[in-house]
Amino acid sequence: MKKQVPVNEKGYRIGQHHHNAVLTDPDVELVRILRERDGKPYGWLALKFEVPKSTIAAICQYKRRAQTIADWKAV
């Protein structure tokens, strides 16, 4: 049975379904909540989620993992 995955307007997989994704979508949401609501520093979040501080900064600034679903693709 094929699985449906979200894709952007170019047809590329996005979010946790992208082949290079390290964090799940719920992890990304938790990172943003901990930063925006609780004010946790990037360094603390980077250690907790085991990713570089630059990745955390890009996620919190909505430069990364901020695409919207344009369609679904069966894989």
C-alpha cells in the first residue's frame, strides 16, 4: 500500500518526510514552543534535540521547516 507524503509547489517532499530531515514535525513544533513561549536559548535547544545551533535558529526564525503543503504524493 502506498503512503501519502506532503510536497511543496515544486513536488518535493517537505517536513519529516524529506530524506534529510533529522527532526520530526512534532519536534519542530516543540522547539518553536520552547523558544517562543518559554524563552529557551538556542544552545539549550540544540543540545536537547542534538542538532546544530544554526538549525535551531533557522527553525525558530521560520527560515527552515516553514513550507506549506501544496499537494500530497503517493510513494
